[in-house]
Amino acid sequence: MLGIDAKHICSIGLLKMRYPILALLSKRPAHGYELKQIFDNRFGAVWPPINVGQIYNTLSSLERDNLVQGKEVPQRGSPRRRVYELTDKGRATLEEWLEETSDSPTLKEEFIIKLILAYIAGTADPVIIIDRQRQEYFKTIRELNDLAAYKDNDITTKLLIGAATLYVQTLLKWLDQCEEEFINHPSSGTSST
């Protein structure tokens, strides 16, 4: 598993499990652990492992909202398993989500807020913060390059690695701009102009 925060993998910030679960169930009914396996198999190389409890909590919420419908299915020699399928309302919700554009997370990045607040408050040297973050981004680029070198990567992994690499490269360019600004304007940014 790649050692970078999920919000640096995709530009959607924190992953909300409801939509990925709806998308996976749009193909066929499944139980919670099966959804975890599908998700981990598809995104495991570039995404932190999903807790199966998070999946079941999300399924319960989706069922309460009538977006999925669960039914008990008997198994030979094992307890019954609850299998979920998408409802018409769930399919419509998924389609609406897929048609929406995603918000740009750039202004919501924790690091950006941290850097600006350190500058405004005058509590830390922004250039030192930038250098520390730059080293972290270089580490991330090395990890992404290592992942990209695997010949067995499927298209999902290749696309996610490509998006993450471009995203981190953009952040590195932005850090260069910030450093230049802070060097040229070293005084604390306490004024509101």
C-alpha cells in the first residue's frame, strides 16, 4: 500500500463510501465483505484499506435511505448472509452523482490552510514549512514512480497513479511560487488587504 494520504490520490478529498458502494452494487448484488474485496482489489495499490465495518455502516445508512435493499440469503454450513442490491432510487442517486462536477479541493487542503495561518499568525517560518512539505511530496513522487513501474498494473491503478503524480507535481510547482512570494514579502500577513 502506498504511504500517502488518500486525499493526495484523488482530488475529491475524503472518500465518501456511499457512492463507491452504489457504483459497485450497480453491477450486481453483493454482501459487505464482497464489496470490501472488490474495492481493495481494484484500488488496493493506491488507496488505504477500507474497514469492513465502514462498509456495513454505510450499507445500513443506504438501506435506511432506500438506496439499497438487503435480504438474507442462506448459505450451506454458514450463517445467513445479507446481500444488498441497488434500488431504483439508489440508481437515480448514483446517476445524479456521476453527472455532477466535483468541487475543487485545492483551497480546502489542510497544508494550504496550515501554511497561510502560520504566515498570518507569524508563528512559524513559511519557507521552512514549505521545505518540509516539499520533501514529503518528493517522497510521494518516488513512491508513485515505484508503483508505476509494476508491469501488472490494471487501467484503474495506472489512471490513479497518473492523476496522483500530476497532482503532486502541481503542488510542488505551487510550493515554488509560495516560497518565492514569502521570500519577496517576508513580513507577517496580518493586514486584511
